Amino acid sequence: MQTTFTPEQLTDPAIKRSNEILRSCVHCGFCTATCPTYQVLGDELDSPRGRIYLIKDMLENERKPDAKTVKHIDRCLSCLACMTTCPSGVHYMHLVDHARAYIEKNYDRPFSDRALRWVLARILPYPMRFRVALLGAKIGRPFARFMPDARLRAMLEMAPKTIPPVSRNDDPQTFPAKDKKMRVALMTGCAQKALNTDINDSTIRLLTRLGAEVVVAEGAGCCGALTHHMGKEDESHATAAKNIRAWAKEMDNGGLDAIVINTSGCGTTVKDYGHMFRNDPLATDAARISAIAMDVSEILMKLDMPQGEDKGTKVAYHAACSLQHGQQIKTFPKDLLKKAGFTVLEPADSHLCCGSAGTYNLMQPEISKQLKARKVQTLEALTPDIISAGNIGCMMQIGGGTDVPIVHTVELLDWATGGPQPPALTAPGKREPQIPILR
């Protein structure tokens, strides 16, 4: 794609990077075939190619964003399926991130939009605030249908029926391994600590059982993804900087073989810290962090997980977009589940997003619901005993549309290697799977 940025414009590192990305696009349109919003809406401007044209025009002309441009960019899930499909290697993620930051600085959103974004940015990254908000949403959930705004209804409907107790395993500490093979830091996250404490608990048990000493670093918290995808660069970078400092300290003191992340949406962002901070004083440490950041499935492939017996349990594996497209990890979770003795099934159109996408299901609820319905239909068509996923956002999204229990992949692996049965398998309102007790 031909661009006409001026030499002065190209002195801006963000513009320079976007120019490189735009020039790599050859207008082929392969991205439209795998774009969820184009599949649902059928509008060229709701495809990556269409959004690329809008972004190019906006940035080249230093134009104040208009409502049309903002609408179509807001509708992007950042699922990154287009990057998996693109034969030219267009790094759409960095381009749309730049566009969102530009819009945040230059577009005056309607008051309701600004208020919603402010609330989400002030609550979701903070576990205790999120817990209080979930309690309020739980109380208000019966009245959701009376809400005039679909986004407010979505926020109330999102509230889980039960809010888990605080887990002290999320506090800064070290969990020793019996036969230590490596030392890793676990990112405990933010929203996950309020929505599902079983995931981090299972991760710690499984990693220490297999020989990894696990450190929860003091000062580490939210990865910054939630505000980053809203274009709130200052907030997201401030949050990310805390993680970089906390993990760099652990690397310099006790040494780290990996930073383990069990929420794939966070993993995609942490692995991009090197790019996000490339022009920052923290650039060196950010690059060090990104270089050893791993999804939990990556680190488990390095450890000697025992071979399990066939359990006759059918697990429908949902591939989170941030894992299969953002991190290009496609087989590891399935390989691990098979090794543990589960029968792994994959749904049709597994490349398409479930519609969660961070805060997307709260800010674009109508499109999100259509994508959820499609995803649930393809998963239930497999008649599984359990649905497995590697991202809390996907689990909340899909779990709200099916009575098949949905469990994090690491919970199943923990269970299969000696841990407790995942509580979600016997949760109220879920179909209890007819499966043998694992030993």
C-alpha cells in the first residue's frame, strides 16, 4: 500500500511503525475471510482491510477522528485472526493499537461512552474494586431487563452467580518445588483474581508438582491490556511498568527461567512489552521480560508431565484468539490434554472469536452475543463432557451460554496429575459430567 506520510510525521516512532505496517499491506482481502465482525456484519469497513484504509486516511491527514471511523475501529475485537491469515505479514495489532491511542487523544466521545470507559478502566484492573462491583451487579442482575442501555444490561448479566473467596496464594510469596528444575514467576493478573481463583491455585499446584519453583512477585498485577485496548496508553503503560520493575527485580536477584501467564489475553500483551516500551527508559528490562514470558502451556511442554491413562472423557477445546492468533500457540494445550488422558475435540470454525475480547462483550454487546451464540453452538455440537479454554474472558463468555461446564486447561491437567476435581464440574446450574474420578 502506498503511503504519503511527510518526513516530519515519520519522526514520530508510532507513525513510523504504522507506515511500515501500512506499506506491507497488498489489499489481497484474505483477512476478510477470517474476520469475525465481517462474518457477522458483512461490511467491508468492519474487516481488517477496511479498517486499514480508515486508519491510513486518519493518520496521514492528521485528521480529527469522525464518528464513522471510530465506530468501525471500536467494532474490532483485536482477535488477530487477520494476522494468522495474512500472507504479507501485516502486523495489524500494532496498527490498530496506534489508531485507538490516536482516537483516545483526539476524539470527543459521547458522555455515555466516556463514562462507561472510565468506569471499566477504574474497576476491572483492580481485583477488590471488581469484587465489590460484581457484588452490586449480582444484586442488580434480576433487574437487567429493565435497563435501557444494552451495555448496562451486559454488565449486569456478566456477574457470576457466586463470587469466589479471596485466595491468599495470590499474595507475594514463593512456592517451593520438591525436585526443583526451574524458577518461574506467575502472573496472577487482575480480573481473574476476582472471577476465578481456582485457576491460579491449580497453576501453582501443577507447576510445583512438576518441578518448578513458583514466585508471585511483589508489585506485579494487571498486565495493562484492558486499558491498552481502550487506547489509554498512559494508564496501560503505568500498570505494565510496575510488572516490568517487579519481574526485573526477581530476574536480577533469584533469577527466572520464565514468567508464566495463564490468561492468554495477558500473555499477548506481556510478550509485546518490548515493543510497547521500545522508546522508554525501561526498554531493556521490558525486552528482557518479553523474551521469557510464556503461556502456561509452553512451560508445561518443557516439564515432564506424566502420561495419563485414557479417561473416556470428551473435552471440547476452545482456542482463545489471544493464544492461537496473538501468540501463535495452536497445539500445546491440546497435546497436553491428550497426554493427560482426555479425548480432545475441536469445534468447527475454531479460528473465530467467541466475542469476549477483553471488554468487548461489555462495550459491543449485540455483536458479542451473536459471536457467543455461534461459538456455543459449535462447541455443543461435539456433545462434550467438559469445555476447556485457556483464557478467563472466554470462559466467562462461553460459560454464560451453555450448561456444559467450562474449565481452564490447567485445572484439568492439575486434576489429572493428582490435584482436586475442578469445582466448576459440579457448579450449580451446570450439567454434571458423567466421568470417572481421576487418580
